[in-house]
Amino acid sequence: MLLSEDEVKAIMRRALPRTKPSQAYLQFAADIEAAVLAKQPIRHAGPDLDDADLLHITRKRQPAAQARFLERMGVPYTRRGDGSLLVGRAAMEKAMGGDQPPAAEPVDAGIRWKVNP
């Protein structure tokens, strides 16, 4: 479903935050505007990867080959009834090294004096 330019502008006005918009929001708005101007369907990134994302990441078309690739990466997946794979976006990002907490700094134990009674 394609939206008209007026519909997109109305949606953006309602969604515009009252504070300074984040970089992610500005990128999202630019993507929507570009899709509308190019008359392409708007793609929304949901909680799990779609078939196009899996094809882009694995470079494999068959679900069995995609499953082998994901197993080697250590990404959990579930097989759907039609044989395709259900992969969580957060699990893939974690496996690819995204959103990792900073490494903890080593604790300096120093000298531990023991007092004998």
C-alpha cells in the first residue's frame, strides 16, 4: 500500500516529537519520504528478520542452507510450518556484535593483609 505525500506529511506531523528528534527518527523520516517519492512500498523493521534480510545476511536462498549458516554463527532460530526460518532481530544483532556492553575493567585487588589473632 502506497501512501500519498499528503498522508505521509500528516503522519509525520502527528509523530513529530516535541523535543529535538533523534538521529534514528530523522533517518526513519528520510527513508519514508524517499520511499513515497520513489513510489515504493514502505518497509518496517519488525522484531524478527524477514526473508529479504535473511537472504542479504546469509547469501543463501534455501532455508536449510540459511539454517546451517545461522548455526555456525550461533544464532537461535525457529523453523516455521512452511519450512522458512524465524530469526529474532535482537538475536542476530547480538551475534553480529551489536549492543555489547563495554568490557569491565579489571579490579585491582592490591595487597590483602591478613591479621592473625
